[in-house]
Amino acid sequence: MYKATASSSASALLRASRARFFSSSTSTLSRTFLPSPPRASPRSFTAQRLLSSSAATRWSHGVHWRAPYTLRSQIRAIAPVVERVQRRIATMAPESHPFKEHLTSLPKPGGGEYGKFYSLTSLKDPRIDRLPYSIRILLESAIRNCDNFQVKKEDVEKILDWEITAPKQVEIPFKPARVLLQDFTGVPAVVDLAVMRDAMNNLGSDSNKINPLVPVDLVVDHSVQVDVARSENAVQANMELEFSRNQERFAFLKWGSTAFQNMLVVPPGSGIVHQVNLEYLGRVVFNTNGLLYPDSVVGTDSHTTMIDGLGVAGWGVGGIEAEATMLGQPMSMVLPGVVGFKLSGKLNNGVTATDLVLTVTQMLRKHGVVGKFVEFYGGGMGELSLADRATIANMSPEYGATMGFFPVDHVTLQYLKLTGRTDETVAMIEGYLRANKLFVDYNEPESERVYSSYLELDLSQVEPCISGPKRPHDRVTLKDMKADWHACLDNKVGFKGFAIPKEVQDKEVKFSFHGQPAELKHGSVVIAAITSCTNTSNPSVMLGAALVAKKACDLGLRVKPWVKTSLAPGSGVVTKYLLQSGLQKYLNEQGFNIVGYGCTTCIGNSGDLDESVASAITENDIVAAAVLSGNRNFEGRVHPLTRANYLASPPLVVAYALAGTVDIDFDKEPIGTGKDGKSVYFRDIWPSSEEIAQVVQSSVLPEMFRSTYESITKGNPMWNQLSVPETKLYSWDPNSTYIHEPPYFKGMTMDPPGAHGVKDAYCLLNFGDSITTDHISPAGSIHKDSPAAKYLLERGVDRKDFNSYGSRRGNDEVMARGTFANIRLVNKLLNGEVGPKTVHVPSGEKLSVFDAAMKYKSAGQDTIVLAGAEYGSGSSRDWAAKGPMLLGVKAVISKSFERIHRSNLVGMGIIPLCFKAGEDADTLGLTGHERYTIDLPSNISEIKPGQDVTVTTDSGKSFVCTVRFDTEVELAYFNHGGILPYVIRNLSKQ
């Protein structure tokens, strides 16, 4: 049996210590709306800072957190230079603002005012009414932040003229209101901030200049693993293991929350970052020192887009780009096209939001939305709950869009009230958004908005479906699943193929599971996980899964004990409504006990399979299956031994767990035999939409949200017991295998290194299409024979304590060795062999990628990577750029890049190049055994965004590529050797 042991742990949240401006009573976390504080001059703010610094609160941003503002001026860094930068942001003095005549008061219904705002209406520009709502948010930000320094009047005009300028790929600056991190990406971000402080010191500048200038929220949710399952004690047991493995990382994050101002850390056991953001952190509208403006956020997790379902503009960025945003740098972005996606009709009985999002994902992937916003509208919007919208918005990375945006309407306001926002706060949000042309009221006539392109979906056409076995957008309807599975067994190895010979497709493997007879076949389900922010934030599908479990229990069906089942809610609210409904006990009976509050299986933290199951799979080459309610199912991500991985709604996860196989036609074949000896079919256990709605109505209550998020301020014992030094500079431990000082700024001077080409580089790896960030920098388990394992063993780390690559992202030595270490890596230099190896071209040796890279570096030889389409798709993982840089990779030449990964490569000083349309390494006859020279000028002024460059090889072949530096700002980053050296040099000069 799967090991067991914990009841629900206390959730906790640590807010960084920082200066306050108001009395302690106003900095506590209550849910009443605070009136806007009186304005004060910069001098009086400084005086108040100095007077109140000793009384800094540990649990707050220095502001009423549930109210829709954070009083950014309260948490400015004390250093004068930081104050100078801060004066250029949104709260700049109105008298010096280029758009000061448009500053308008928002009155309260009972008298007085909520605050002032920069009014789009007062511009009296007819172009505004034609703009998509998502573009209006960019417009408001540009107007509010306009200082003719970082944001210029010309930028405002570009956005106003969106219909004409968007097709021209014009560049605009954008200043998000806040930054969101999770711990896998948050630890390296804090490491970077710490080492940037050291670099500032080394340059003779003030290290206190390295401080976040916007609110930064970091939720620890990526570290919990499903070590213990099928037990009432699983939560506590898994949390204890999580803390024992990650104590050093957690202590480092706790240090960061006190060393850096304006940083909030939500400790382990609180929930999944995007669900916490949706239910708690999302403001929708800020009120900063009496200035009202829309909430907006960038996050270092690609599924930051989930907040788009709440009408908050948010998307994923690379960690290094997020760090620059924290430090006051405007984001440089190409003004995006917007795809208008019209929804009509309503979902049929029994069809879930997961079925809808998988359908939308396939449609948008086919349409092509990379680098674009998608904005949803139409009569069908009223049929979707806020949780349904958030599910669709969450999977924006899977369909390739920057955002999947749902403008604020009455459904949004109802959700805000449900989740504990006060009536006065919601009234202020509605009043501001209506006054500023940012609210949709479907009861009122609307002017027609213009979109770059259009799609339409009748919700009644959506069918129950799943996606897989290797990509999120490979949707399969349930009625076609059995046929599709057999086609996958037949097909050659690829995204839809396993190449299993016909004669062994039906073989059965019998084994003993803890004394019980057990069997596996191709397609047997060995992991069934209700997991991921995509679905656990949605009460309909969660309670639907519980109803499936109940109906199965009533009929006498049970999940086989060798199936590793788990339930990982995205917040404590889920636990409350499952208990309120009385349905949690049925999930427990089917083995879906709660295992923790975090991402778990969706990011590969699925834990080990039972040894008997693992042996049966490996010794008999079984294509075992995992079914999960997640958003990613790339090969090698969920578990090394599950080659087939399907994304499904939580109710379908339970159904497939009960069936024990994906090789089933739910319409025609029984799931099992009931206690009365009769066959039980899918239709017998599937709840109606009405049944689910009744349970949701009676079980999901506002008080659950209030009590859950009030409790996270109290801390949990394991987090509170962590002891950290009260220093501003981090004391690096050279013996640590978790936190290590990275070499990014070694020998850095104030003079930029300048632009450069690449001369006579070898090809480190030659890839085909769809190489994901999981291939480049895996987050999961560290293989026992890998270079990273060797490094850890040499430093006395037992194999059982390896933890995951994701948990060791604070150590560059481990992560460099983990780069291109995915066991499913397909490198053309190996002629069909699968695994994390390559050929060292000069010697012909077959080596691990790390060893080959080090051999090139020691000889002073540069390397490049050749790739196909969609290079870097998947998670927004900055180590997928940092790792190659540390390996000595100077350029990546591909057919196309995923948006965030291309940005990350630029941020680390790696040159991204694209083959011309219709060309790739194969059509050009490139084998990867050539040496490559990329002819770029050494003077940055001679390079233009998107220009052509010639690549020559020693074999005599040459070809033209497009340099994917997309903006002038990115060229400046390249000139400085990356975004972080650029920021350091700029801050040092101020």
C-alpha cells in the first residue's frame, strides 16, 4: 500500500517586515475598507518612514491587505536614489503629470470620494470605444505612468491608435502593479537579488538600491511531493517531509522576506499560487494613496494568466524579467494583437469546464495566438461562472496566448463578494471600472469593439474529452478514446505514438501488490491525481468528482489499491466545502485523500510508485498511464514511468481511476462490477449538472474564504520555528547544495561588454520540434546516474535526499548539471537514441550534455543549439536560459520560440535566431557536426530589432536567419550581457 501518515496543517503567511505609515490597527488584516489616507509630501513620507521603521509589522505590506490598494509610497526604499526612481511611477505628483487635466474624482454614493483616477472618458477620443478591454488596461497604465522618461506621450498615442499600430509590431513600455512568484522560480529570483546586492557592493555602490519597488507576493506551493497517499495522515506526513527536505530553501525565503522591503511570502501548506491569487491576493482595482487604477500582475509562473478570469491583466514572464520589474524597470513589450473569442449558448448537461478549456485550447492552438491577447465576449459569458472563466484563462500558455482575458462584469462582482471582499470594496471596484470604460454590462447597449481576428464557439457543441497522451492540445473526445489509444499503440514513436508491436499490445503482467494479486496492461492507470490550480479552484468540478466517488461507493465500486490516487487542493477553502457537503469521506474511500496544498503531480512531484508497480512497468516495458486534472502532460514530466499522461476533469480522473485503464469505451464498456454482481457503466456514476449545482449552492459559502485567509496570518509551527539572520546581505555557505552564490557578476565592471557574434561554434544539441522547458531544465526527480546526482553524492547527499531539480534551483552547480538532463530528450546527434546525452563533435565521444559542454568550455570553444518549432514551450522557467548560458551556449537557432523562453534567452545574453520560413536544419542539410559562425556587428547601434543575419558553416553552407531581438530595449540588454547587468549598471549610476 502507499505509505500513509497527517491531518490538515495550519496554513501560514509571512509578510515581510517593513516600515509603516499608519497605526498598528490599520496595518492588521481585517476585511473592512480603509479610507484613502491624506496626501503628504515626499519629505513628510520620509520623516514618517524614519519615525515608524522600528515598529515595522511582520504580517503586512503595511496596508490593509484585503482593501484594494497597497499604498506603494509607504514601502519605498529609504535610499534617496530609490525615492527618485519611485517618484517616476504612478503616484507621481499630479501637477507635473503630462495628463494631469484628466485626473478625475470618483465620488462615493453617500458623499466624499474613493479617490482620483486618470479618466479615459475625459480624453474624448472616439478610438477608445473601439479598443478591446485588455488594450484599454495598457492604455490606462501608459497614461498614469507617463513621465516622458520611462513612458512617453508617444507611447500613449501608439496604444490609442492600436488598430493601426498593432499589426506593425510597435514597442510599448508597461509597468505592472505587482509581481507574483512561486518557490521554484522564487528561490532563484531571491538568489539573484541577493547576489545583485553583492555586485552593487563590489562596484562601490549602495546595495540597498536592490529592493522591490512594487508589491511582490511569493507563494510556496511547488515543493510538496506525494510521498504519502491514501491516508488520513497524508497532509501532515508530506508536509514534514517537505520541510525536512527544504528547510534550507525555506529559511532562505524567510530571510528574503525580511531582508527585502515590500516582499510577502506565503509559506507551505497555504495553497497553490494562482488559486491564492484568485481568491485572495487579486485586488482588481488598487487604491494607492488615493489614486485608483486597475490591478495588473506579471508572474514567474506561466499560469499567472489564471487571474485574467477575474478581469485582472496578468501573464507569465521569465524570472529575470520579473526581477527587473521589481526594481522599477518598465517591461518592454510588443503591442499585441487581440483575438476576439465569442461564446454563445450553454454547456450541455454533464459537460465540465475542463472539457470546455481543452476544446478552447485546441481551437486557439490551431488558430495561432502566440504573442497575442485573447479576449472573450458574447452571450455565452453569462453561462460561465468565474471559476469556469479562470479555468479557461489558466491554460493560456497551453494555447499559446499571452493572456486569455475576461473583462469585469456582474459575474466578477458576485465572485468578489463570495470570496470575502467587502461590499464597500466591491462597490468601489464597480464604480471605478464603470467610470473608466473598463466594465462590461450585458444589460446595456455596447459600442462595437474591434479585434485583430475572430473566433466563435457555441458552448452546446463542447463534448466530454481528455487530452494526451503527451501534449495538452491533443484533445480526444471520450467516445473516441479507445480507438485513439489503440492508434497510439500502433503509431511510430511521437506525440501520438508508442510503436508497440501488435503481438504484445494485449499482454497482461501479473504481480503481487503487498500480498494481493495485481495486473497491469498497456494503458493501465497507475497514477490518478486531482491536482493543479486549473481545476482545484473550481467548485463545480471538485464537487462533481466527489459525487462520482459517492455514486461509485454506493454501487460497490472501488479503485484498485495499486493505483496511486491523490487529492491536492489549491486552497483550504476546497477542504471546507468538501467537508460541508459531506462528500470528502467518499473521496477518501476511493483513495483520494488530501495529500497537501500545492501543485504536486501537475509539476512532476508525484512521488515514487510502489516498488512492485514500478518493477512491473520497467521489467515488462509497459506503457503505463497517468490521468490528472492538470495543465501539462509533456513526456517525462508527470512521472518517469508513465509514458502516457492524460489531462482530464476531476470527475473523469475518478472515473478512469475506477476503470483502471484508459483503454476503455465509456459508452459501451462497463467500468466494473457492482456489489449486486451487475455491470456498472459510466452513466451510472456520472452526476448531472443540476446535481452538482445544488451541492455547490449549499456547500460553498463566503465564510469559508474569510476564515481560510484570515487563518494564514497566524503561521504554522514548522515555518514559525525557522530561524533566520537579520542581515541585508546574504552569507553564502560554500558547502550548501541548495543555495549557492551564482557566478553571473564575477569580474563585472561598469563598462558593458558590448555586442558580439559567434565564431566557429560547435553544435551542442540538434533538436526537432516542441522541445519544452521541461526538456531543457527538468523540474522533477534527479536521476541516479546523472551529473547532478554525481555532484550531490560527492558532497555527501544521500540519494533519498536528492529532492528535485525544481527544489535545487537556488544552486547553479546543480542546475547547470541538470540542464538538458531530461531522460526523454531526443537529440538528432544520437541517431535515434533517447536520453540526456550528446556527441562531442571534435572527439566523437558520446557524453552527458554537461560533460560535453564542459569539454567545449575548457577548450575555449563556443556552442550553439539547433532546434525546430516551438522551442522553449511549457513553463516559464528562467533556468531553461540560465542553464544553457552556464554551459557556454551562445545562440539558439530554431524555427520558432515560445514567447517567454525567447525573452529569457535574451535576458541571459544568448542570441535567439529563427530560420527563414520553410527552412530548418533538415531542409538546409545541417547535421549538427558543422562549426557555425554568426556574423553580428560589435557595435550595438548597427544591430536593429528583427534584422537578418548570415550564418556560415565550415562545410561551406550558409543561410540567413532573423535575429529575435524584438525591441531596442532587448538590444540594450544584449549589449550589457543580459538584463540583470543592465539593471545593476543603471542603478549604480543613479
